[in-house]
Amino acid sequence: MPVVRFKDVWKLYGDVPVVSNLNLEINNNEFLVFVGPSGCGKTTSLRMLAGLEAVTHGAVLFGEDDVTKLPPGKRDISMVFQSYALYPNMTVAKNLSFGPTVRREDKANLPKRIEEVSKILGIDKLLDRKPTDLSGGQRQRVALGRALIRQPQFFLLDEPLSNLDAALRVQMREEIVRLHTLIKATTVYVTHDQVEAMTMGDRIAVMNQGRLLQVGTPGELFDNPNNLFVATFVGTPRMNTFPGIITRDAPGGLELSFLGASVPLLPWQVQQLQSLTTGAQVTVGLRPNDLRWQEEATQEATVSVEGTVTFIEDLGSESFANMDVRGTSLKVRLPRTCVVRRGAPLELAFGPADCYLFDPVSEVSLTDRPLSKLR
């Protein structure tokens, strides 16, 4: 299967850019997820890949072939939409066979293909039912089966789980990933749910306001976001952010001041921040999981702050607390062993390596965190 490329792709509605200068390569057999808030351009990008939206500028390439003006039917793709789009008057079997019949494919082999696809998806006992007699999860499986039966090179899914309840979403995520492993087709998936993206994608393409901000594995986006939007969008609960100031200590190193604490920065951080002048303002990010309850802090957690608990989300195995620290709100993950009530004081600890640093104006990351130094 060829590599898919977006080359300098723009989509404009009138003079308004919906997708701006998209450059992206999707590898053979990869599961790539477009993620971002509503209106960021992710579905439009998928539809341009499918040929359902015209490209204003640029090119879509399948290998070396320019398919920018090729109609959808000639792109060898199958697409699953947010709505199931099943024919209500047809049985499951007829819904699965409809596409091959319209395309006048070999009828002799069709029953075998229906049997194979229905067994893969666990709907082989439902072939005589109509969509009105199926649950939401079963209808979604039929929609996936209708796309699979074509045996495409590229499998495109546009928020296919948004109509399902929470438990079914988790189940169907597992099913779709298993399906991808089984059929080995290049898969492009669109969602606004970053948890869905993190649990399913080999790589994730984060978009906002029509622009591709970063592409990487879930771990790369979590550990090394290249801008503040990606940092706060990826990870649940979202990253805490605060204004901070860079100062120089006596030996010539750098310190970070925020929330009343002074954080002596590590050598790899100092090396990347040498261009900053004393008193330079930065935006500091701390993930809730990196703020430790003082009594269970590790040796690397050398900095402490104290605040007041304002709200607690008790999830059983763990809890998340909202805290007020010097008039600033932050969220922290607490272990089961930490029993605390609203209004109580709580001391937290963290280390210099836990601090993400961003330019307060451009919002780009100021430090590239080496994985060997993170913990």
C-alpha cells in the first residue's frame, strides 16, 4: 500500500481558511488519529483525503500518484461516518452486500465475504435482522462491516463512536484496534476525544484552528508537546499552567520562580534556556500526576508548595483534588492513602524535571525534555 501525503494542502470557504498549509505523511499500515476541538479542520482533512471535499490548493498523494482530482470511487478507500447510515428497510446481510452489488463486483464470492466480515465483527448471528432490531453497538459493527467488505487500501473513520454510551465506546475502541491489526489496512481516524486518540493511535495529529500543530506517538505528545495547546489538550486531567519567572542563581545556574517556590533548574534545562535574560517571563506547566502528596514524594520531588483543598473527585482507586495555592487554582492526583477534606491544607511536592516551560507570547515549548532525564 502506498504512503499517503498531504502536500501544502489548503481548504478555503470563500476567503476563510478551514485547513491551512497541511503537510503530513501517513505511513503504510499505520493507524493515524486526527484529534482536536470542534471546527479545527480534522474532518475536512479526512474528507479531502477521501475525495469528498475539493482541495483549494496543494495536493493529496497516494505514493507518487496525485489523486487530488480523483473521485472517491476511484481512490480505493472505505469510510465510516458519524451516523451509521444504514438502510432501514434492508437486513444486515443486504446492507453488507449493497456496495459490492452497486459496484457490480463478483456475486459468486460475495456470500463468503459477508460470512468472513460478519464473523470478524461478531454479527454473523444478526444477518437476518434489520437495523431497527439492533443495539447501537451492533449498528456500528454493521457500518464497519459495510466498509470492510470492500477490502480497501485505506480505511477512514469520522468520529464513528460519538453516538455510543461510555461503556460501548470503550468496547468499540478495542474492537477497531483489533480490526486494524487483523486487516492491516492504513487507517485514518477522526475524533475530538483525546483519550480515544491516545488509546487507539500509532501516531496522533493534533489540529487547532485549521493548522496541524504536532504529530507524534501518544508518549511523544504527552512528554514533549511542542506548544501550549498540545500540552493542555493531551492528558487527562489537563495540565495546570501558571506564569513564572526565570532568574539566575549565584553559581550561574537558572532558577524558576512560580507559586511562591524557587525551582533550581537541571543542567539540560539550563542549556536550552541560556538565551533568556534574567527576569524573563515563561508559562509553566505541571501535570496533575506529577504533583505528589508530600508524604509519598520521591527523592526527585525537591520542591514543595502548600495550598487549600477546594473540591475532591473521589474515583475509588484514586482521587483528584482542586486546590487553591496563593490564589491560583490547580488540580492534583491523590493516592487512595491520602484522606483529605475540603478546606483542609495539603502540601505537594514536585521536581524540576516535572516542569514544562513555554513562551508566554508564542506559546511554543522552550525545552525539549530528553526521555532519559524525565524520571
